[in-house]
Amino acid sequence: MATAALDSKLHRTLRFYEATNGKKTVMALTGAALWGFVIIHLLGNLQVFLGPGKLDQYGEALRATGALLWVARGGLLVCAALHITAALQLMALKAKARPQPYVKKVPTTSSYASRTMYLSGPVILAFIIYHLMHFTFGVPGIHPDFVEGAVHANLVKGLSQPLAAVLYLATMSMLLFHLYHGIWSMFQTIGLSHPRYTPLVKKAAAGIAIALAGGNIAIVVSVLLGIVK
Ligand code: HEM
């Protein structure tokens, strides 16, 4: 009896995911979780302005949570995998619905950010892989001065490499557009959209995206200017 109920629930969930709306909902929920990570990560990293000891202590405190940190990392990985899978499936559905490409693409009311989602997404994914090798694993060819546990020094030395700084700045600009459109579409998907509030929601999404990307850019620029040493 219990198995039959579980089967039917699973079946309904799969049926829901098969539809475009199901995939969009998965994108919105996983996007919200990833957005939450970006906020927490930035708040943690901003401690770089409080002196060398702070960020190292923060890193140590995170590692001291042990299993909890691995649960969070696992959850993040699952969210990223679902977000990318749903995005690719939506892209395939869109292509299937319109097999004949337009002879000439006419820009519509869709914003620049929405049209670049499929570019900014893969760029951010590539950045995360590079970023983990840079600051988490300290791959010698990517961060030759990396020292395990020395989070502040690793950050300063890592961002003092001009090529790395350019990569970070370029990706943060992409992150700005991705977050702007992502937050805005999330509101639409969960049904929190009303023509009356559209300008307000768009302004809020822009403000949040600018604050998050801007906070990260401020860290890179401060290292380059020697404000953070
Ligand atoms: C200027 C911008 C950024 C700086 C300075 C920065 C800095 C860092 C540092 C220092 C670490 C290592 C922390 C430690 O070992 O305790 C780290 C880890 C990480 N960062 Fe960033 N980060 C930035 C932007 C981002 C962005 C935009 C994302 C995702 C979109 C991201 C995702 C991650 C992830 C997934 C980890 C590994 C976390 C873990 O496994 O514990 N970072 N970052």
C-alpha cells in the first residue's frame, strides 16, 4: 500500500518535471539555492577587509563543522547539476519547437541579460571549476603560492596575478547579468509577477545583482589597488 502511494507520488513528480513548467520550477528553486550561496559566500569573503586573521578564522570555523560542510557542498553540487540539466533540456525543447532558425534575428523586447543566459551560464560553470582549482585545491600550475588554510594570503596572492584578476572581473560581469535575469525569471516562474509590479521587481533584481557582483568586484579591485594586502 505504502509502496503504491510512493510509486504514484514519484510518477506525478516525474510527469510534472516532463512539462516545461516543471523544468522551469526546478530552475527557479535550484537557482534560488545557488543565489543563497552567492550571498553567503560574498558575506564571508567581505571579511577580507577586516584584516588577515578574520578570513582565516572563518575558513577554519567552516572546516570545523565537518560533516555539515560536506552536506552543504553535496547539496550545492546537486542544485548545480539539476539547474544545468533543466537548462539544457529547456534549450532542447525550445530548439525542437522552432527547428527552422530565423533568417534574420530581430531583437525583441527580451533583455540583453535574457539573451545571454546560455552564454553566462557556461562561463560561470567554467569559472567555478577554475576557482576551485585556484582557491580550494591550490593546483600548483594555477596558484603557485597556495598554502593550505592560509585563506587570506591565498586570496591576495591569487588575485594579484593579472590574468586571474581579469578572469574574475570578466566572470563577475557575467554573473551580474545572469543573476539579474535569473532573479527576475524566478519571480515569474513562482507566479509572483503582476504587470503592476514588474518595474519594481526588475529594479529589485537589478539592485541585488549589482550589489552581489559589485561586492565581488570590490574585493578584486581592492587587492589590485593594494587596499587589501
Ligand atoms: C571575487 C570573487 C570571489 C572570491 C574572492 C572568492 C574567494 C574564495 C575563496 C578564498 C575560497 C576558499 C575558501 C576556503 O578555502 O575556506 C572560495 C571557495 C569557493 N568559491 Fe569563491 N570567491 C569568489 C566568487 C565566487 C563565485 C561567484 C562563486 C560561485 C558562483 C564561488 C564559488 C565558490 C565555491 C563553490 C567554493 C568552494 C567552497 C567549499 O568547498 O567550501 N566563488 N572562494
